[in-house]
Amino acid sequence: MTRLTLESALRAIDGALVRGTELGCAPLTVVVLDAGGHDIALQR
């Protein structure tokens, strides 16, 4: 299994926040978890 880096997690969050804004989903919180359920990154 490929390990998820902080950089790739932040890129995924940025994309999700952009798409959420386009859809009018505000406020929005996005979290990326590792395989064990531990958070890697979170943004609101």
C-alpha cells in the first residue's frame, strides 16, 4: 500500500474545498485519514 504524504493530503483537501465551494457547501470541513483512521490533515 502506498503511503499518503502530507503534501498529497493537502492537495486533496484543496480540491475538495474548491469543489465544495462550487456546489455551495459552506461551511465545509475536510479531513484526510490514514489506513488506521488517524488524521493526516484537516482544513475548514
